[in-house]
Amino acid sequence: MGSTATRHPLLVLGAACALLIYFQGAAQAVLVHHWTLDEDPVTGTAVDIAGASNGTIGSAVTSAPGIIGDAFQFTGGNPNSEVSIPAFSAAGLEQITVAFWMNPTANTTTTGFKRVISAADGFEIIIQQNTGQLGNNLYTNGSAYPLTPDPVVENQWIHVAMTSNLDGSGAGPQQIYVNGQLVADTPPLAKDAFAGGELKFGHRPGVGDNQRYTGLLDDIRIYNEVLSAQDIMDLAAVGLPDPLTLVVNTTTGAVSIKNGNTVALNPIGLGFYKIDSAAGGLKTDDASWNSLADQGIDAGGSALGDFNGDSSVDAADYTVWRDNLGQTEGDLLGGNGNGGTVDATDYELWKTHFGESGGGGGPGSGWDESGGSNAMQLIELRLAGASSIEAGQSLSLGQAYNTSIADMNLSFSYSGASGAMINGLVEYVAGPATAGVATPEPGSLALLLLAAPLLAVRRKKLAAALAFCLAPLLLAGQAQAVEVHRYTFNDGTANDSIGGATFNGVLVNPQGINRFAAGQLNLTGNNGAFNSAIAAGQDYTLSTARGAYVDLPNNMIRDAVVLPDGTAGNQAGAVSFETWYTVDTIRTSARVYHFGNQNGGAEDSATVGTGGTGTSDIGLEPSGNNMDVLRVQSRFNQTAAVATILDAPAPSPPGVQQHVVVTYDHDDLSAGPNGTTKVYINGALEMTGLIPGDPATGGLFLDAFESAGDINNWLGRSMFNNNPLLDAAINEFRVYDHAMTLAQVQSSNTAGPTLAGTPKAPTLFVDRATGGVTLVNEEASAFEVTSYTISSAAGSLNPAGWTSIHDSSASWTEQSNTRLKLMESETGAGTAGNLAPGVPLSLGAAYQKSPFQDLTFDYKLSDGTMGAGFVKYTGAGIGRSDLNADGSLTIADWEIFLANNYTSLTGLSATAAYLKGDLDFDLDNDFDDYRLFQADYDAANGVGAFAALGASVPEPSSIVLAALALGLVARRQGWRRAQA
């Protein structure tokens, strides 16, 4: 019984590592240089992991998916499109093998040699000008060198190995291997030694820009030996495709030929196939076997559904069908040929063959089944050439398997364009036939309203990325959502446990008021004085910026949306965002996440903009529109006509964890011609809307991320400077490269976020109204706290009101009791730190009621677990100018203010200074603070109330009066000087 041998990217990497170990361990062939080209080019260095020849990456080099990890993309003609190794030595490389992966994308047959890897004439690998052949110019000084018999094909990955042997006779053999096969083997030519010097990838030192290579390079290796043919074949096998697979459904009898590779390399050619069954388990009748000839695959003329005869069945053919609907069929190309009217049966042909190519090749170029077929053998032959099957694509052969016999002992062989026979794989599956990709039904009125430009633009991405995603997108069954990024925060970082280190986030936290706690990103410290909002538009390169957010890597959304990663289920033009969060304080237009770009500019973490023309963004607001809704907002180029706002009936409730999934799918036309946005809240579909943009005018929303990229990817921060930071805790955030289904959302909602490795953690509750502090076990089982520390940078702790555990238990000892830190631990035997579920342990009035909510909490449990705990605030905080913190603004507060007017507050903590009248937090009590107190007093007691204090307030001392008067005079003189 056969099975599919698919290749997961991690397995590819593992195989590459195994090969590396193998070759490094072999005495006869040492890997002396190895550039993986997996780095982010912005780092500036291409690391040689086997040697010491690191390269400098030019600013025009970019990163793209490669065969083994990532690859470098070179742009021909750009003087900064190169990697330079300034002092490369060829000592010890008289016998050499250079192996690498390449995918040229342009200019292969233009004037000017294209220098792929080059140091000088006599030490380079080139693309021959005009012909596009690959040349091995290692140790030949260009006088004569071997060439590949055929030109390289643009937009196709190939593995290349060049060998050269500069032996003692003065001339040695040279070879070229392509995809593991020897294609050029010359008489001795290698004769010119290379002294060393600058080595470049993508160019050659000292030649013109017209000789720059255009395309991708991946995994460049240099060995100090001529590798054997088997060694080179093993290297190439890491990225070469698996053979075709015959997929047999033992329940339905459906049979298909599938390119099961998950890494999109070159298509596999199919020019002949044979299926054998010794038990006679095949069906050849027309109702069962739907041969490639019957389907018109690559037939001369027009394929079925190719109504305009352009050799492909696409959206333009739908337009032809629509325009001729109800008319006489006549000479409708690719029609059903019934001579009647253009009707739904013609539409079904288009639907069935949508995405296929072929036809237009003239008579005799299609498939023929005259080779003889019966219950023991099915045979088809393409009359000329070979059909191409992309990675992930399947060609159906109908219900050709006889389920009543079901011996499950079929064999499958085929040949490509070369005619060499290959033994294919056989995979047996059970269950109902997989549904095809959904296409609109003709009975819908909306179908008749879809314009030709609309569908043409909708599919424009497919042609540009044919090698990666055309066939899987159009012909594959219902795909599963593939998770590409996951941020659990369980390890106290914003690392990506799925996407890897490249996509790790960074906590931007200048003043340290937020942290990772209990497996969550705790942003509940994002509140200003008196629990006010903190604006997003601060310069976060400065240490004075308040609040915190997580900065995620650029273009992570673009990559998930438009670059299929080869994993089964990936879908271009779709993305899903999933998160769990708990709001602490509702703040209008704060974002759980905000992704995109603004004004087409570069990333700006220092300050943010107002969202002007050019902004394209995706954001989730727990409370939008004056705090009365949960809002998902998507904008395309920041115009009202192309913005989608979806509002839930109510905002996210404070203190209750919410599970929210947002999906975007350009291929789901249920909401509009540009696709559908869906919002799921706590496992239920709550909102559906269109995706912004007009495909008829090139406004494909997710393309904004493809072209401009998402350069501001933030958790907890908005891109717009007038919005507040998020005041909440984010438990987990995930990104999928597919639109999640309702069933997938519900399953994830049931499973919940990823549990932290040590979920037990106490929570510190702080009552802003009373100053009371309690420890609470919110877990399901009891545990024992053996030490804790409560800290406040603002000095908002109250040692006098602290009821420590030590106060009632001699087994505990206090280590610190200041306004900045309260700390105690268990130093003897006892159970005073035991916390039963839900039972609070009071620590007294340990919080000094003040404008500041900056408490942090660390703990240790009896099992050795240590961590940062959550701090949750309850109750109403005091108002500004309530200096005695009794909940009301009275003459008593004025007395405190007056007693400290123009006294030195230097050296006091922020809280202590506030309690002496520093209302603007600049560590003094001056005229500015006086004005604030006056305004607050009138606001609390009525207009004119402060002026009415005149007769009732105690007279300040003459010194204070004089100081106040001098302050007033000085301030007025300052005003006059400023106005002069």
C-alpha cells in the first residue's frame, strides 16, 4: 500500500541539517563555507556558518521564501543589490564544488553576462548573455568553460552544483549538475588559479550594473573537494519534488493524480500514465472513468470552459458566459456543444474547470486513451509534450476505482516530457469526496452583477504567484486554517512559538510600568494620573514615554496573506486573527491590535499619525464609538468609501475574558465583490461585512499589505496619536494564513488559550476607594505563598496601613516596609501563606490612595514557583486635588495645599509630592498647581465656591502670603515678557 511522502518545511530543514552533518563529517569533502541566506537583510550581514567569510548585504536585497528557510531576492540593475565578501580566500580550494539553489526571475537572455556568484574572470558562476545558459567559469579565465545545454527557466527553482579540479597537470575537469543530474562534463579546462579577493553574490566586482543577477538565491555552499554524483544528488533531493501520487477514495471510488508536494518548486510534467490492478479493480465506462482526454485537458483548440479561447479557464470566461446567457450557443468556444442555448450547463463546465490551462495548441496536442484500457489497466498518453501539475494540484479521473472489489493493491507509473518512466505513489483515503473550492452559483442575481474587470482583478494575484499558489487555491478541497504565528506570553516574552525567532515581538516599556504576568501580556498599567488614558502618540524612543505596547515584526501580516508557505491549507488572499483578552478599564478606540501602514511611509515607533490618505489598517477595539460597542475597523487608503466598520451591540465588559476571531477572505463573496469580513465573539458569529476596497479599480484590500506592507504591527497601541493605549491584559494572540471556519473558531473557543507551564499564581487586588489590598487565589486548587513583593515607583504604598502576614504569624519576616516596596517571606514553619480558592488574604490598607496605579507584584510559592502576578484595581479612585484622599474636595484640602505652597518638594516621591499639592506632577507646588486646585474646587462645589472661601479659610502666614504674592508678580511679569 502506497502513501504520500509530503515534505514539511521543518523536515526539509532537518534533512538539510542532516546533509550538513554528513558532509562535514566526511573526510574527503569538507564544507568550508555555507551561507544559508536566512537572515533578515536589514541586519546587514550574511553569515558564513561554516567558515569566517561573512558578507555585507546591500540595501536593495530583500528576503523571500526559499527552498530551505528563506532566500535572498536580488534586483538586477540596482547598485545596492548584492552581497559582498571583501577578502575571500581560495586557498585550499583547488578542488571545489559550489552548490546552491537559484530562481532567476528576469533578464536571463538579455545583453550582458549575469554574474550569479563571482569574484573575477576565472572564479565565477554566470548566466550567459543572450542565450540564458549557465556557465561554470571556475579556474578558466573565461577562455572556455562548460555551459548547460538549455537556458535557465525564469520563475523556476533549480538546484545547481558546479565542480572544478585545478590539478597539477595544469588543466582539470569541470562539471555542471542541475537538480542532481549531470548536464555538462567537459575535457580538462580548469587551469587558471584564483589568488583571492572580493567575492559577490548577484554581481561581479568592477563590472556594470547591467550584469547584475535578477532573482533569488538560497543555501550557497562551497566544498574543498569535487563531490560525487551521489553526494550532489543528495543535496538536490532536499528540495526536489516527490513523485506524483495516485489518490484513491475507497468509499466513493474517486481517483485523482496529485502533486502532493507542499513546497512549491517547479511543476511536475505528466506525458503518460498507467494504472494497474491485478484484481481487475478499475472501471473504464464513460460514467466512471473521466479521462484527461474526456476532460479536454491541454487539448488542441479550447479546453472545456475556455469560452474566449485564451488557453486558460478564468474569470474572463465567466464574463463571456454571462454576456451570452440565454442566447444560441452557436460557436461558443469550450461550450458543451449541445447546439442549444448558453445555459447553466455551460456555467457548470466553467465552474468545474476553473483554473485549468490548456487548449489553443492546435490539433493533436491533447490526451488520447487509445493505448488500451480495461478493468486491469488504465492508460493515457499525451500526443505531444507534457501537462504541468503544480504543487498541491490534482487532476481528477472520476470514479475509476471499483469499490466492490477494493483490493487496495493498485500500482501507478508515469512519465514526464523526457519519457523516462517513474514509479508514482498510491494513497488510499476513505470518506466522502472532498468538496471543491466554492464558486458562485448561476441562480444568484449577484452572479449577473459581477463585472468582468472585477473578477479579472480578483484573480490577478494568481498569475503573479503561479508557482506558489495557483493550483492549490483553485483546485484543492476545503482547506484548514494554518496557524503561522502564536504569542502565548507564557515564558515572559513576546516570542512567536509558531513562526520562530524572526517573528518575535518586543515589549516597548520605557518606564517599566507594564509586564508579562501569569502567562499574559499585562497592560493594565496603561493608565495615567487618576486612571486617565495615556495617548498612543508619544515618542517611545524616549525614557519619559509612559505606558507600554508590543511591537511585532514588519510584514508578518503581508506574508501570512499573500505568500503561501507550502503547508497544506495555506490560502492566499485570506487571514485570520485570534485573541483572548480581558479589559481592565474601558477606553474609547484603544486597540487590542492595530496593523498596517500610514501615509505610505516607513515605520515610526517614535510618534504616530492621524491616519491620513494612504493609511491601510486592521484594528480591534474593545470599546469604540464612545465606549458603546466592540468595533472591528478596516480601512483601505483611508477614505470613507473603502472603510468597513463592524460594531457589536456592546463593548467588551471589564474583568471578563473575551475570545475574538476576525477573518478576512477575498474569495468569500457572500458579503460583497471584494470578499467578506467575519467577527466571532466567544465562539459565535456576531458580525459579517464586506472587505473594503473596489476590485474593479484595483482596490483589493489585502493587496495594500502586499504592496506597502504592514510596518506598524502593534499589540496594545493604536497607529493614531489621539487614541489611548490599551488598558487590558492580552492572554494570547494568533495569526492564521487562512479564513477560519465557524467550526474551527468554536473548537478553539472550547480549548481556550495555551496554558502557562505554571498556571498557579496569586492575584493582588487593590481597592482604589479604601486603599485596601488583598491576596486572592483565583485558581481551582489551593497553594501556599512563601514570599511576595509589592513595589511602586511612584511611592504609592502605605507602610503604616500594611497588615503584613508577619503581624499575625511569627513564621514570616518583613524585609522591606517603605513607600516604594513592601516585602516579606516565610522564614519558619507554618501555614500562614496558604491560599484557598477564592478566599482573600487581607494585607490591610497598604495602598496610599493617590493618582498613581503603578503597583507591581512578585511572588514565590512553596513548590518553588516564582513569577509576576496580576494587579487588579477595583473601586473608584480619588479626584484631583483631594489631597487628604477622603473622597471629597473641601477646605481641608485647601489647608494642605496652602501649607505646602512654594515649599521645596525636591527628593520626594511622586505620590508624596502630590499629597503636598503637586497637582501637575513637576515636583513643586506653585501657581500652576494653584490654578488647577481652584478649577477642581469650583468643579466639585460649584462655580465661585473657591472665591467664597475667602472669609472662611484660615489666614496663611505672612511669609507664605509674601511668597504667593511674589509668585503671582513673577508669573505676571513673565507673562508680560513673553507677550512683549
